[in-house]
Amino acid sequence: MFEESFRGFKEKYYGVRPITTNGWKSIFYRGPKKDEDGNMIMGPQGVPVEEDYA
């Protein structure tokens, strides 16, 4: 949409990471991994496999 206005704006970009756990939770959260049908994927011990979501 605004690609032309950003082109050539900067040569380098830097990512800034939150320091605290609460800061990370506002960006990422953990939850059960699901297959295509929406069912939880279980690990070898019968525990749900967790995945990071953004």
C-alpha cells in the first residue's frame, strides 16, 4: 500500500526485543499446536505439543 513511500527510507533496520516476560507476552504467546482439522497434537508422552504464536 505505502511501498513507494518506504522505498529508500533506510538501508538498515533493527528489531527491538522486550526485556520483561510481560513484554514478550504482549507479542508472543504459547499454545497447543494444532493440525489442519483443529485437533491438538499430542507428544510421545501424551502431553500436548506447545507452539509459539505471534
